[in-house]
Amino acid sequence: MPRETLTREQIVRVAIDLLDGEGPEGLNMRALGARLGSAATAVYWHVGSKDTLVALAADRVWHEITLPDLNPASGWRPAATAMATSLHAMLTRHPWLVQLFGSQPLYGTGKARHDDHSLAIYESAGFTPAQAAQAAATVFTYLLGHALGVAATAALRRRLARDGPDGERAARDSLAGAVEIASQFPRLRARLQTADADYGAAPEGSFEFGLRAILDGLEARLAATHAVSGQSPRPVPGADHL
């Protein structure tokens, strides 16, 4: 595809597809150009550098997060739950983003949009701006840690695919060794005999359990703060929220 017919939007969209399938290690201008039917020099002309391209791809996927309405009638917890769930889904769809957090700055309007709305949710609950920042950071850190397992699994699968039969054999040997060690400990041994026998994997429902625990803690902290100040906490409508 000639340089004149390429657009930055096309390049970023194909870069995301490549990152989803091949991970950060599979993204290079030559591979991207091949998918676009264009020369690598044409891709460089539009985006400047690989780091710029990665930043553009990251900003695009941050925009996938749905921003819930801040409706006082429904309270802050449904909005906080919806926001966290949407972020978790995005990080699961694009595990390469988690891998890249520590390697280069990935801050753009997409993340800023998410961060600002997160602060608005916790401020609407009655937290001060400083407390809202702490609450948002706590939830985000939890989500990042939970998504790290997905990213690690995706990276391992790509490496095994590249290594072929030797990689698969090494992985089976490593897993067998981990299970043998775990079997020496009573609680781990008992778990290996249950439906959650995939050693090292989080049990089903762990994400929802952890998010609920964090929001419960934030709600209790908010109630305690209001009790000390003599104010009434803002009610949380409904008893079946996450």
C-alpha cells in the first residue's frame, strides 16, 4: 500500500491486532508493513517510531472503556463496579498493555479520560479529592495485578508456540515439578484434588470476590469517616450490588 493511501488510523488498528496476536515482541515495522501491504518506510512516515506507535495503540484501547453515568439515584458502587469491570475486560483483551506498563510512558487522552472519571465516581461517593485518588489507585492496582496473570499466560503461550515441541515438553516438565512441590503442603495438595486443580491459577470468581472486598472496605471507611465527622454517609441504593 503506497504511503499516500495509508492512514494513521489504519496503522494503529493493525498494530493493535498484531499486538493482540503476537505480543510486544512481535511488533515491528516490517511485520506491520507486511500486514498492511506496504513498505516499512511508509509506516515510519506516518507514526515516526515504534514507541510512538505503541503509545497510539495504547491510547486507542484505553478509549474502549465504558464510562458509566454518575446517577445519584443509583449510588456510586454500581458505577465503580461497572468502571472496574470494563477496565478488567479491556486489559484481558489486550494483555500486551500490562506487559508494556513498565517499559515506556503510555499516557494519553484515553487513560486520562478513564482516570478523571474514576476520580469523579469516588468523589461522588463523598470521598475528598485526596481520598478519591487513593480509592481509585487502590482499585486500579488490584485490577493491574489481576490482569498480570493473563498477560503472563499469553506471553508464555507465545513463547511455547515459537519453541515448538521442545518448549511444550519443557513446560510440561516445569508444571509437573511445581505440582510435585505443591503436593508436599496439605492445603495445596487438597486443592490439587478439586475442580481448581490448575495449580497457580486463580479460582473461578476471584476477580469479582476481590473487587467486592475492596469496595466493601471503601464503603466501610467512608461510613466511619462520616460517623466521626457527624455527617450521614450517602446511601448506596440496593443491596445486591457487587
